[in-house]
Amino acid sequence: MKQFFKMFFASLLAMIVMGVIAAGLLIGSITALIARAGKETKIKSGSVLVIDLQKHIHEVGEENPFAIFSNDANSPVGLYDVVHAISNAKTDNNIKGIMIKLHSGNNGWATLQQLRIALKDFKSSNKFIYAYGEDIPQSAYYIASVADSIYLNPVGDIELKGFATVLPFFKNTLERLELQPEIFYAGKFKSATEPFRADKMSEPNRLQTSRLQHNFWNEFLKAVMEHTHADSSSINQWTATGAIQFPADALKYKMIDGLRYWDEVEQSIRAKTGQKDTESIKYVSLGEYASSVKTGVITGNNRIAVLYAEGDIVDGEQTEDYQVASKTFIQNIRKLRDNNDIKAVVLRVNSPGGSAPASEVILRELQLLKKKKPLIVSMGDLAASGGYYISSQADSIFALPTTITGSIGVFSMMFNIEGLMHNKLGVTFDEVKTAPYADFPTATRAFTPEEGMRMQNSVDTIYSIFKSRVSVGRKIASADVDSIAQGRVWTGYDALNIKLVDAIGDLNRAIRSAAAMAKLSNYKIVTYPQPGDRWENIMRRLKGNNIGDAAIKESIKAQLGTEYSWYKKIQSLRSINGKAMMAMPFDISVQ
């Protein structure tokens, strides 16, 4: 009995402590929101807008009700808000120029391209743009190239080495573990399952990856040419010979404009802003500035909605940040469809795809929306496989040159654990069933030939549906769709040439197209979903998990950093067992 009371009071104490913590966080978030509501960010005269490339720019930003508890009052800003803020800074007399802090980061090439377009437009104001870094990777240089002056630390590092894509293959690992993958796919380029069935790239995969690199390099090359004023053959020669090895080399070939320490760069900024050597520079972060920018009051009720589809496409309700969950996403589509103030919708897609059933139900709701108002698609870094599926029947599709799209193909995969369990652990399985397919699909034994045929038939059927959706939506003959499908990924420029997209253009271009289709000259932009609240995001992570599990997940995310995406991919293998998937290759990046 003594032990019982001990456990009881210990549990009661833990519950009280957690309750106090939760109440404190809730009160803090409410206090912060109230404080923010009554406080307007004021930008001081002579300010310099800071763009830090280390920060990951998602499509949708995040509100931070916990800012009151930290020194960082700035919330992550969504891409549209970033572009809008830079555009506003062009005519804001309080902003004297922009300082770009160069770092390696996680932003995709189309996101960087959208950012670079906005910065080029800012330059027409004749305000300065400086860029500084101690380590300038190629992705950062792509943005830096738009600057008036690029400064590198005298003992820093800069890259000009070409692009590479490194893919892992797990076939030999699976064989050693005696895990047998059961793989079914449609499309010779559909390389999503390749890491589990091969030990190197197939020739089709090598071909499409080489083509991606070629197109990305051309975009990067144009940026380098713009800043150095060198021709493409010279830059390619520098790359091939490894000419840019030390900071002095970058200066010699005019990739940069000076070797300076940070304090020296700040002296140049003070000269531009008219400040004395003893004065502090009035830096304003992108998040802080974006929150101060007003979108303007528009007369009338006309609205154009930007609906964000960012992340993997999954079934059911959203449980993770940046996820296109069918049930949750459909609720937003229906809100837009039934809102008479919304005159047109721009679907902003940044997704590698995912669940085939989820993609289908989302497309159905988009079809119903399109019957009532114009639907335009704007593609971000990725709009591939399921991401292309949900885009395929829009009135118009816009992509950037470095968008990765297409990947029209389907796969299904399971892992047979019988060998692992029996030979490694001594576990065997037996069963009793009332019909031949009662345990199908199963991971405890190999598929029979008949079961394998059923799986392949399912994949082929969904692939046929995928192609028919594209054929109808893009008005392309079925035979022509098949020739550009096969699971192959394309860049935006190539997608334009094969009619998978209508034009090269950024999000603003898509919004203008939506306004033209809706015959609007006066309208306001609204976004769905609204920027995520950190409190809501915490609650979402806790949903269906205990606090310990959520804490472990957050700890793993913090420790792995950029490699967390690999962890998520491996974790997702459990959820795709036996399901038809419209998803991109396991991982494909050009860097």
C-alpha cells in the first residue's frame, strides 16, 4: 500500500507540474499575441534590410506567440511575404539598402531563383545591395551575384566546382539483413525504388539526373556571367580546372569585389547610409520588416487566394508541419470554393508527391473548385509526381526554370521480413485463413506470382489514370503523354517545351494571370492556410503522441539538422508498405 501511495503522489505531482507548464505557455502566448496586436514595428530612417541565407524559407511563414520569452522576436517568413517585403523596400525611404549574409542553407533552387528575381527588381531603385560571407557555396553565390559588391573574408572559402548529385543505394544492406523488397513500378524513369533494388543508377536515371544538372548549371552560369562579365566558356574552364581555390583566385577572376573582414564591410555600409564610424548600423531583419509591411487596403470585396501545398502528400489529417494532408487540405479547398469574395485561386505547389489516393481526392476537390472560379498553379522547388497530379487540370500552370516537375509514374513497395526474422532472430510465422488473399498484402512471407501480378496490375492501373488526368488537363494526346511520362523528372524549361506547363513565371506572374482570368483590376491577396502559429504546431506534434515521443522527435531533428530529411524518408517507409505512391525519387538534389 505504501508503494501504491508513493506512485500515486509521484504521478499526481508530475501532472500538476505539466499543468503549470502548459498553463504558463498558454498565458505567455496570449500575452505575446496581445502585446503584438498593440505594437506596430517602426522602421527607422537609414535602415539596412538583412537577408540571411542560412534561414530556411518555406512557402508559408510561422507566427511566434512565444517571442516574449526570447530575444528573437522574428518569426520565419513565408516566400510570398519575403518577395513582397523586398518589393516594398524598393520604394521605402527608410530602407537605404540590403545586406545579404552568405551561408550554406536548405533552400531549393527555385526558391533561390524567386528570391533573386525580387532582388534584381529591387536594384532598379538604385539602392545598394552588398553581400558578405566567410564561406560562400555555389547556392549562396547564385544569390550574391545580383549584388553591387560581393565581399569574402580574406581567409574564407568560395566554391566554383560544378554540380553533383550523390544517391545512396541500400540493396546490399538489405541482402545482408535478409530483407527482401517487393517492388512494383510503372515508368522506366521511376527511380523512387531504385535505392532498394539496385546498387547504382540505372541509365534512365543517370540520363534524367544529368539533364537536371545541365539545366541548373545553365541558370547558375548566367548568374556568374552577370557578375563577372566573363563569357560562359571561360567560366566553364575555371570550373573544369579548379581555378577558384583560394580567396585571391576569386578576386583575380572578379567573382568577388573585395577581400574584407566584417568590420570593414560595415564601414562601407556606414558610408552608404551616411553614418559616423561610432554609430551603430540600423539593421532590420527580413522577418521584422515583413511584419511591418502593409498589403494595402483594397476597396471592395474581391480577393485572390493563394493556396499553399507544401510537403509530402499524405492521407488524412495533418500531423506534421509542412505536409499536404488530404482531409485537412480539402477543408481549405472547400472554404475557397464556397467563399464568394474569392474570385480566383492560385495553387502554390512545392511538393514531391506521395500517396496516390490522397492525390486523387485532392484533385477531385480542385476540379469542383475550378468549375466555380479560375484555378492557376504556381510551381516552386518541386511539383512532381503527386505534386504534378494535383496541378495537372488547372487553367494555367507556371513554373520557374529550376522547378523540378513531371515524374508522372507510380510505384508500390513492401519489405518481406521472413528471412530477417527466421535466420537472424529465430522467429517463424504460421497462419490460418479463410480465403487465398486474406493475409494479402503481407510482410511475413514472399508474394506469390499471383499476388505479385495483382500488385503490378494495381500500379499499372493507377499509372494509366495518372496519364489520362494529364492528357485531359493539358490537352495532350495519350500517346504523347506516355512519351513524356515514364516517371521522368523535368526542369521548368524542359516542361514548357513538352507542354507540361504553360509559361515560365514566378508566383507574382501566376497571381496576375489569375486576376486577368477573373477580370479583376482591384483585388487583395489572401493566403490559405494562414501562417502557422507555433502553439498550434506544438499541439499538432503532440497529437497522437505522448510528450516523450514528441520531445525525442524534436531532439533528433535538432541533432541531425539538414540530414533530418533522410531520417524522415526512412521513417516513411513504414507508412508506404503496400500502398500505391506517386512520389519523386527517394532523394534527388543538385548541389
